[in-house]
Amino acid sequence: MKKFGVSVAVEGKARFLAKKIMTKRRNADGIYHQVYKKVVSNEARLPSMPDVALKVRRAMASQNAGIKEVAHIIQADPSLAAQVIRTANSPLYRSARPQNNVADAVKRMGVQATRNVVYSYSLRALFRFREKVLRDAAGEIWSGSVQTAAIASVLALHIRGISPDKAMLAGLIQDIGALPLLAELSENHPEIVKDQEKVKHIVACYKARVGYHLLKHWGFDDEFLLVMKAGNEWMREGGKTLDLTDIILLSRWHTAIGTPLFKQLPRVVDMPAYKKFPENKLSPEKSLDVVHFARDQLSEVAGMLGGSASD
């Protein structure tokens, strides 16, 4: 009977401790969820699409707009204009004659590639925070986005129906959901911004859902929304043919190589996206062939976007 009493007491204490731990976890997760709910319910201020990026996008959507109209918008921002000309003269767009004005630079690159330069230049400015933990987190996220964008553009070269420029843009914005979360933490949660692990936790948990909400708010096409919705669904089946979401998942897999996340990922050969990739472009033994042989191009694309594509 005594043993039974001791057993009951021990069991009761164990239940009490378990309840205490679970309550603590719920309270901690509750803070994270509050931040997420505040962002998606529009209580928190969603970042506006940078003005110059919005104007370029609208110009490209107009049937009457062309190179001159896009160049005129870019010229209003001297720093951006310099970046566009510099990119047009980079090895990525090799030309015997240097481009000395924005109109010629846009003509050399094409309006789609110019759009990506504008988006990269504009969005990069939004990933700046005064708090060191947030600044470091934002820098890491942006660098990963640039690398994913560069890889996506290279992979798209081997696929019919998906333009490298579209794949590059999808890679560039695939982690944009982190932006409103970091901004909300910066403005209203000083107790969290000092803790790197907590910041990483909330970004990892909610960036895909917030990103979907933000891109919808910015008026992006459904194809980009699907990329965001997939998040980390590495084993996503999708359709019979390779789509934009598949390209981004494969690109993100390659970007994760050498990071702590990589240990948690499935083998690339087990991913449905890999199985749809053109034969001999990726192989089980040499999964990085297509990326390895495009290292120079990856560096050039990353330079254009303002980041590093190094492993």
C-alpha cells in the first residue's frame, strides 16, 4: 500500500512537472503566435513594395510601356541607375561596347532582368535593422535568398517553359515573409530581439505563411504564391511536369548544403522535384553537377543581385 502511495505521489509530481513544462512552452509559443497573428491580421504595419519597384512593375504590365519608360523610372534614382549600368557592363552581359546610359543598359539586359536588378536593389534596403541580432538574421536570410535566386536561374536554363528571370525573382522573394516578422519584433518585442534562437524560431515557423500574405498584399501572381505556400515541403508532389515551385525547392536544397539545416533534409534523389528534372542534369552521385559547372555564372548572378553565391 505504501508502495502504491509512493507511486501515486511520484506519478502526481511527474504530471505536475509535465504540465508546468507544457504551460511554459505554450506561453513561449504564444508570444510567437501573437506576433504572427498581428502581422497577418494587418494589425502590424506590412511593408509597402518599394516605390521604384512598384513603378517598374506597373510599367512592365502596361502594353504601351517599353525600354524608354522603364529607363525613365530608374533614372529618378541615381544610385539605382548606377547599379543598372554597372550590371549591364558586368561579365554576365558581355558586350564589346560599354553601356553609358540607363536606356542602353536596359536594352542590353532586357526588361525582365532589369526588373530583377530593381527588385534586388529595392528589397535589400528593407533588410536593414538597428538591432544586431535582427541585422545578422536579416543578412543571413538575404544572402540565402540571393544564392537561391542564382541557382534557380541556372536550373531554369535546363527546363522548357520556365524563364531564368522568373526563377531568379521567385528565389529572391522566397523568404520575404521574414521581413514583416523582423520588423514587428524590432518595433514591439525588445525581449525577443536579444535572443538569436528565439528570432530564428519565429522566422522559421512563420515566414512562409507571412510571405504568402505579403505577396498577396503586393499583388503577385498565383505562381509566386504557390512557391511561398510550399515553404519547406521538400516531398511535395505537385504536377507531372516541373514547375516554378519545384525549381525553388531544388534551389533551396542546394543552398542549404553546408548549413545545419542540410542534415534535416531528405536526399535530393528522393525529392519528387528531382525526379522530374531533365535526365542527366542532376545525378545521385553528382547532385551538384549542374551547379558546380556554373560556378562562374552563379557568382555573376549573385553579384548582380548584391550577394554571394559561394558554398
